[in-house]
Amino acid sequence: MASYQIPTRNDTCGVPEPGECGRLGCCGVFSRVGIFAVHWECWSNCNLTCDFCYRTISPRMTSADAVRLIDVVAFAGARQIVFAGGDPSLRRDIGELCRYSKAKGLLIELQTNGNIHSSALLDAVDAVDSLALSIDSGDPDIHDAIRGCPGNFGRCFTLASYALRRGTETRVRSIVTEDTISSMAELAHRLVSCGVRQWDLQELSPVGRGTSTSQIRIPASRIVELARSLSKLFPEIQVRINSALQKKGLYAMIRSDGGLYGTSGDLDEDGYYPVQGNLMTDHVASVATALPFCPRAHAIRYQRPAGVT
């Protein structure tokens, strides 16, 4: 895909304390436009090879710049930051960044493929409010084939067990496709046995690599039927649906270089949503107010008690 060039202007409002930005409209602008949570693709590289990946590719930040981005997010009034990727486990400073975010008063979710259990990742798991793992099938062989990594299924459950023992709220996200739908009841049984109580069933998003997965994509109506059936069979677990339509306008996404984009509107020629500006170089008020965004959908998803995402 075409790379986004970071602007070179020096009018950033990326400051650690309110009042240092010359434009007062930047302070708290996220909360004013209805952005409660931001998803930061903090490391765009990944150690898995999923064919449906929607991740963006852009230069990664140094630890110092990452701290500055967290300052911007808090300065702009977001309540939650989601560390996503690629995979955050590839950042050696992920634990430090999660703890810094906590010190800034932000709720934190860590989304990971669970393949690396480094000391930095385990430190992050101990610091966050919630952990989200991607497990796509109740059959280990099917899951590992989808993710392109033998043994990933087992490592995900090992990390889930660790997080739950530490008291970290843990949920699982599952892509429902023609390849995985028949094993979802088996996965539900495994999740309940492990102690997971939140489960998101997701429709493939036709973004990025996902634009070429029509052969395995299934309609949202079948996922709704599946969720209803699983909820009756396994009342211990909360089953939610995240369809491609529901994702439209739902997220405020930050690329690894600080570029802000929304999940709405036309895709660019490479199959990605266009970047509206960069939080590291532009005034956050200018970028936030230009974001294609649905405040109502976002509020329904994120105006929840602490730790529930």
C-alpha cells in the first residue's frame, strides 16, 4: 500500500499538560466530538500471516514519541486507549507504555494474537484493564492454519489463563467464516471452561487484505443466528456481534506513525481508509473534527463501566 508521509509542520499540540497549546480548542476535543476510545496500531508489523488482515503499514514510533502520543490522547480527552497492531507484543516497551497510559488516567485494552509471552507483554497484561485475544476456531488445527502459525491456539489459551489468574478482564474475538463457523460451539465450550466470559463474533471486514476474502466471507445474518444459538447453549458467556456494517464509523483509529483515520467512507486505491491528519504534527482539533465518525455508534460501544469494552 502507499505509505503516508508524516508532515513536517511544527504546529503540533502534542503537549503533556493542558494550556501549552496555542489553540484552546485542542484540549478535550475528543470528548467534545464524542470520541471516548482510540485504537492505536502501535506496531504495524505482525508475527502472524492472516490473509484477512486489515492492519495499516506505517513507520513505528520511538518510545519517546509513543509517550508523546499518549499525552496527546489524554490531552484531547479520550477515556480509553486500545493498543492494537500488527501486534503490540513486538514492542519491547509495551509494558512501560501501558503503565504510562494508566498514570495518565486512561483505561487500557491490549489486543494481541497471544503468540509471544515476553516479560514486556506479561508486564502489560498486569497493567491493563482488559485483554483481547484472537481465537477463530474450536479446532486448534483450523485456528493455527488461519493464523499461519502452528501452536498459536495453545499459546492464546495459556495467555488467557495467565490474565484471568491475575484478575485481568479477558475477552476473545473470533472471525466467523465458512472455515470456522462449524467449530464455534466447540470454541464456546473451551472459552467457558477457561473462564472467559466475553466473546465477540466478527464478520470479515473488506479492508486491506480483507478485500480479497469474498470466498470465505459469510453474511452478518448467519452470524446473528449463530450468536443466538450459542447464547442459549452457553449462558455463562456474553456473546456480542461485530458486523462489517456496525464497524462503519465506529472507530477512531491511529496508525503506528500517529495518522488518524476513521472506519467510514470510501477506501483508497490500496483498500484502506484515508488518513485525516497526524496527531504528532497537526492540531488535534483539526484532525478530530475532520474524522468520518458516528458518535452514536461509538457511544453505544464505549460508554461502559471501567474495563468493559
